[in-house]
Amino acid sequence: MVMFVDGGCRRNGYSNAIGAAACIIISKYGKSQGWYREIPTHLNPTSQRAELSALILALETAITRYEESHANPYMDVTIHMDSRYAHDSITECVYKWVGNGWKNAKGYEVANRDLIEEASDLDDRLKALGAVTYTWWVWFICITFRYPEQFYSIDV
């Protein structure tokens, strides 16, 4: 299963910020299916929270697809993301932070710990079903989510 995720935040850092997260699966036959999630304003959306939320959406989606499968397949999931922050959080930093009592290198509490812990828990669940690979890269395909009701029919 190949997945692409992205999150974004309009007016990042301000009290009236609006954030969203999205995930697209590209099938081996080239068909695509997508999901998106708005980040509630009471959770103070930021770009980093949106990127982590997109990662969580992908992990939840992969687990749900497994649970809805009747064949109990071996899961081989690759999640592509353009956020170095989300990538490094799930592939490297989470292990250091757990060992440091959730303190960063400067001794401060890790930002977005709630989302990183949730992503890590989902990562563990998915890895118990197979393999998960995370890639960080800057992609040049832009999809605008102006009309969410059309999102489900986007062909990539």
C-alpha cells in the first residue's frame, strides 16, 4: 500500500488558525482514494500538528483497511511525506524522547507529544501486521482541497 500524506495550516501561529490533514492511497493499478480531516480550532492548529495529524490519518486508514479485509493480508505500507518534522518524529526522535522522559535536547517538554505518542502507538500496531516504511521527500504535485466534496474523486 502506497500512501501520500500532507498537512497544512492557514494563519499558522495565530489564534484563528485553520488546519487540515490529508491522506491519499495509490493502488497498484493507479487508482487513488483520499481522506481528509479538519483540525478543530480548539486544538490550536499549527503546521506541525497538521503534518502529524496527516500521518495519524494514514496509519489509521491502513489499520482500518486491514481490519476490513477478510484475508488478513501481510501489510506492506509505504508512507510518503513532505514534512521532515513528522518523518523524523516517527522514525528517530520518538525513541530518544521516550528515553529522555519526553524532554528535547534543550531539556524542554517535547512539543506535540500527544500526537507523536498517538502516531507511535499506531505505528506499533501496524508493524505488528507487517512492515511500514516512511519516506521524506518534497513532492511537486499540489492538490488543492478547496472543494472537499470532490476530494474523493481526485485522480492523481
